[in-house]
Amino acid sequence: MASVFEYAPAPESRSIADIAPSYGLFIDGEFTEAADGKVFKTVSPSTEEVLSEVAQAGEADVDRAVKAARKAFDTWSALPGSERAKYLFRIARIIQERSRELAVLETLDNGKPIRETRDADLPLVAAHFFYYAGWADKLDHAGFGADPRPLGVAGQVIPWNFPLLMLAWKIAPALATGNTVVLKPAETTPLSALFFADICRQAGLPKGVVNILPGYGDAGASLVAHPDVNKVAFTGSTAVGKQIARTVAGTRKKLTLELGGKGANIVFDDAPIDQAVEGIVNGIFFNQGQVCCAGSRLLVQESIQEELLESLKRRLSTLRLGDPMDKNTDIGAINSEEQLSRITTLVERGEAEGAERWSPACELPESGYWFAPTLFTNVTQAHTIARDEIFGPVLSVLTFRTPDEAVAKANNTPYGLSAGIWTEKGSRILAVANKLRAGVIWSNTFNKFDPTSPFGGYKESGFGREGGRHGLEAYLDV
Amino acid sequence: MSDTRLSVFKTYKLYVGGKFPRSESGRVYEVTDKKGNWLANVPLSSRKDARDAVVAARKAFGGWSGATAYNRGQVLYRVAEMLEGRKEQFVREVAESEGLSKAKAAAVVDAAIDRWVWYAGWTDKIAQVVGGGNPVAGPFFNLSSPEPTGVVVVLAPQESSFLGLVSVIAPVIATGNTAVVVASERAPLPALSLGEVLATSDLPGGVVNVLSGRTAEIATPLAAHQDVNAIDLAGAGTDDGLAKELEIAAADNLKRVLRPQPVDEVDWAATPGTDRMTAFLETKTVWHPTGALGASGSSY
């Protein structure tokens, strides 16, 4: 369908983010080459343009970084909480000052729309540091007994879908509680973490408290297995999460995992359709659906299926896919060629298994990695697309007749990260929320995040919570 | 006359799904006191017994986790009441099992009864202590509440056959989980007798299931079981062997794992913290828009 409104291009200026041709590892307060001299290229997924060449950490670098973090731990953990707090407040403020630059950088490296990095990622990143800064000198009052102690060196491995936000979720509580960190960003999105290293320098953070090691899965595996790491925090796929759980078995390392999901978004027949449609769209097309808590299964009550789908399709036809730097863009690029091929494979599987595929008319740019918003109907619970996490802009629509059936279908997954409920009936919201086996329930809303709100999964979506008072526990010896 | 009367032995049986089966394998093993004197033949549970126990625990989970916290508290208190009435039996079993004097065994049993009372009082308080509203920066009501993890396998401590046992079972079920308990391998009698107490304490069948046998033999399939949500390794030993193997098996479906504490750090008589409850709780956070009542009209 032809666009109702034509928009002129409104690109954000990319010049505000000054990307150097090459970056090193950040160890003990210095940028340094990898021990074996290896580098890798990071590209902009919307254009395939090489943005920079980044040092690739290996086992020797992991060891060096862990040693630096260990050395820094004694002094850092002995600082009065109020002093650690001030460093974190400084970091939060510098992030706010540089947030436009960081939003542009993140959009270039990740491919997500500037509207999202500007309005969601960056405000949340700054808020997360600000929130945990305030905890640093109040840990006695956090409900873990008097004088809870930090664990030591935290090894943290984060994904590419919210590079800087995931960094904030990991580093802010770790530092507030007195730990030092070695963090490995994802290989496709190393840049914002390296810019964060510079922010640590501007904030005067003592050397070795934060170490950043861009690299691949092997560096992550070395970090997790390093004998002098006391705490492992990982966000990523369930398969890798299980491997990490096996690696730390038998050690005293504390582990928290934030893994995959297959969130159910349940729409009852009395739901406000227009609001629900906005919530469904936000639930699965925010960040191109590359969100662990995405509402990737739409469970719609049978009696309103037609009306809802019609409305949803109309809304999808107005989504604007294209240049992520354009302020009007709704759907940006898929993060990598590898992810695009995973999405493509699963979608083909969906068709082969008999589900009905639909996408709005949508022109994809010629270069870069793109996938049109996609909707599957005639989906059963046995279909791969209803069971596997696709991590892309693909929504599977299933139906139900009774609330019990909705709950049973929603819970029929090894995952348990998020779920959504749409109904005007309060008692139904509370009853259904109570029965859903998921860590975050959004009722009449979706994909809302806040530093004060604990986030994390049930079952194979992982364990431990990030955010809020609960998030402190992962980094304390309690 | 009475001093020549032949006593009646008890057949020690498993406690699964509210019933008292023998091991389906038909196997038993000898339990002795500290000096090696025979006390009883007890069931040597098989992996099939373990699977049956998981089925029973899963079946009981909906009802028990859905019971009110007040109700769970009363049931736990009822366990203390029932134990109080059978104290003598437990003092004897603990004294024999652990080689304690009557007086010391009595102190242990008293402490175990008091522990049930302690946890009975926790059932309707833990949610307020670990949950609560979150002040999010937006027009949302946002509430975090603890929920039980599900079916928890509990490897009971090997040495403290009764106080240690109660100290690991009570926190698991206080919050609404159901449990499959593997009794102390050497000293299972207090655990098997506890099953008889639980059966008469208004505790729904299947909420606690007690198995006796070789810890390693039963724990291995339980740690790998895909319908078990968590495992407490208290009785797995702290060496590099069994506990590590079980933790690796548990990773297959990402069970919550409570690792064994070094033995010398465990003082079962000390007042516990909340750790054994929180280890088997999930946090669920629910959001809802709040709307606004403004001068320009309401939007709620």
C-alpha cells in the first residue's frame, strides 16, 4: 500500500561520532594491541562499510586484563562507598553529555534506528549508572545484611543487540558493589564499549577497574574459564549460557545468566485493539526483533483474530524501513550477515512447515543486511517458528479460546523471560500474570525497561536479576 | 510380662506422592548405628523411584504454590506440632544414627522442631522482604514478587541426619516449591520417619518426597531430569567429584544450583538467614500503565 505520508529524508549527522581507523584493547587504563597482534573489522550493518579495525583479544590478553582487574580490586573495593558512588555519578553525567555522539556511534555500529538509540538506549544507559551510583554507599541497607562484600573480579560477556545498555547493566552494579571488571563486547559491536573506556578515563576511574576486551567467542570462553575470575555474568544465547554453566560447575564462581526467550503477547477479546496493535508492533519490531524479551508469539483470542490481524497489517504497512540514521526510520538493519542468514533460514522453515507468511510491501536497501517485518499466521505450537527464538522481525500468530488455554500455550516453552497481557479486565490481568512463568510481565504495555525494575528469566531464560535492588545480589558475597 | 515382650520392628519405606511405597526395584540396604549395629533395612531407591518422585512433586506444585502463604505457614506449623508428639522416636533415631547421647539428640530434635516453627512464620513474610514496588521513571505501576522455582531436588546433608535435613527441606517448601529429598545415605532413618510425620501434617501428598539409597545413584538422574527446576547440593560433598558432576548435568536445563558449603562452615544449629529460601525463588516483575488525572482530562 502506498505510504499515506511521504517524508523527506531526515538524517542525523554522523560527523558527531569521530571513529578512529583503529582501536586497541583497554587494559589497566591503557589502549593496547592484542598480544598476538590480531585485529578484526567492524562494519556498519546498514551499509557494510568498514567503520574501524579493532584489536582482537585472545587468551593472553584475557589473562593480562584479569591480572589488572585483580590488582585494582583491593584499592577499589576498599574505597568508601561514597567515593565509588561519585565515580559512577561522574560516568552517568559524562554519558549524558556525550549521549548524542554515543547514539550515533551505536546506530552506525549496530544498525538500529537512531530514534531508538537516542530515545531508548542512551537515556537508559545514563539512568542505569545514575541509579547504581546511588547504591554504592547504601549497601548496608539493601537487605543483604550488614557490610555485604564484593566478589572480586567480574568477567562479563555481552551481546550485540543493545551494546552500550548491556554494558551498563553489567558494569554499573559491579562497580557500585566494589568489584572490578573485565568485559567482552560482542564482535560485531565493539565500538561503544571502547568509547566507554574513554569515558572511564575522562571520569578519572582508577586504572584496571574497568577493562574492555573486544573479541570473539573464544575470548569470552577464556574469560569465563579464567581461574582468577570470581563472578561471571553473561547475556546471550541459551546454548552458550548452558556451556558457561558447565564451565563454572565445581568452582566458587558466582554466575548470572540472561538468555533467550520466546515471549507470548496475549491479546484478549476485550483488549483496546489500537493500543494492543502498538504494543504488538513494539514487542516484536523494536530493535528489529533482536531482543531477548521480544513478544515473538502473538496469542490472540479467536473471536477477534480477523479484526486484530487486519489492524496489525495496516499498521505494519506504515512502518518505515531503511537508513537507521534517518530520524523517521522505524526498522533498521539486521546486525550481521550471520544473524540475517539465521533469520532467513528459520523463516524458510516456517513456510516449509506450512505456516502462512506475510510482509508489507517493503523495499529493502541494496547494500547492508535487511529483513522485512514478517508475520506468520496458521502457526501451531509444533512449528519451529513457534518454538525457536528467531531474534528477528518475525511474529508468529497463534490463537486461543479461553484464558486457561492462553496461559497453557504461553507457558509451553522452555523459555520464561517475558510475556504481555492485553485486556481491559483488571482481575484477568492479575490472574493471568500470576500464572505466567516468566520474569517480566507487561500488561497493556510492552518492552518497558527501567534501572529500578529487576529483569531476568525463569527456566531456560537464565537466572539472576539485573536492575533494581535485586541486581545488587549478583555482585555481592551474599 | 512386658520386659520379655518381643518388640515390633518398623518397615522403613519411601514417602512419594503422599504414599509409602517400597522401592520399585525391591532392593534394600542395611543401616547401622555408629558402632556398626544393625538398625534397619531401608529401601535402596532406583532411578525409577527418583523419576516417580519428580512426577509426584510436579503434580503437587500447582496446588502447593497456589495455596495461600498463610495456609502454608499453618501446615509447616502443624509439622512442628506432630513432631513434638513423636519427639521420643526421633530422639532415639538421631541418637543411634549420629552416635549422640540422649541429651544431645534431644537438643537436636528440639532445634529441628523449632526450625519448622521458624519457617512457618516466614511463609507470609518473605514476599514483603524480597519483593516490592519499583519506582520506575514513567507512568507505570511496577511490582516485583517472589515466586517458587518449581520442583527442587534436595540432597540432604550426610552428617546432620535430622536437623540438617529439616534445615534444607523447610525453606524449600515454605515458599511454595515442592521437593524430592534424597536422605542421608548412611543415616536415612530420621528422614524416612519424617515422611510419616509429614503425611499427618496436612501437607498435600507430593509436596515432599523422601528417597533413601545411594546419593550418587539417585542424584545423577535427578540432576539431569528435565522436569526438575533446581537442586540443592548440600549432601553432595565439597570435593571435586560428585557435586561438580551434578552441577554440569544440571546445566542442561539451567537448573538453579545451590552449591554445597564447605562442611566446616555449616552450623545447622545457628539461626538460618533467608538464603535457602531465596535460592529457590524467582522474581516476577509486572508492569501496568497508571494513566493520569490531569486538568486536561483523564487518560486512564
